[in-house]
Amino acid sequence: MIAGARIQLFLPACQNLKEKRAIVKSVLGKLRSRFHVSAAELAYQEQWQRAEIGIAAVANEMSFLANQMRAMIRLVENHPGVELIQADTEYYE
């Protein structure tokens, strides 16, 4: 089973790209270390207050994968300085 997520974020406190990149790097690092997934910034690299990240995960049970994806989205949503705009998840068998 494979799952992928695209998460769009609003970063209201960012005043420059350096601040934005620090927050995005922190989010990506937490996702990678806690869940052992692939995660990257996908879009809006040059906009201060917008970001889109992508997550890819693999597991042998769909229920486990779905729980992990929900937990990852919650982690992103609860990160300081981040407001979740939209999260789209897709699953493949």
C-alpha cells in the first residue's frame, strides 16, 4: 500500500523567505524523523506566507497507513506558526 498527501499551508507570521524556510524545514524534519516517510516542499518556494508540502508513505496494511497519514496531517496542523489550508490524501494498493 502506498499513500501520498499534498498539504497546503498558510504561514501568517513569516516576513521573509528565511523565516518561511525555517518553519518548513522544521515541519519536514519532524515528519521524516517521527514517521520515517519521504517529505518535501512542492510549491510556492518563493512566496513568504504560502507553502505546499508532499508526503509519501508505504505500509503493508491500509488501516495502519490511513492512521499514520491522519497523524501526520495533525502534526503539520498543530505546528507553531502554521495554518492548514487544505490536505488531500490518496491511497494506492
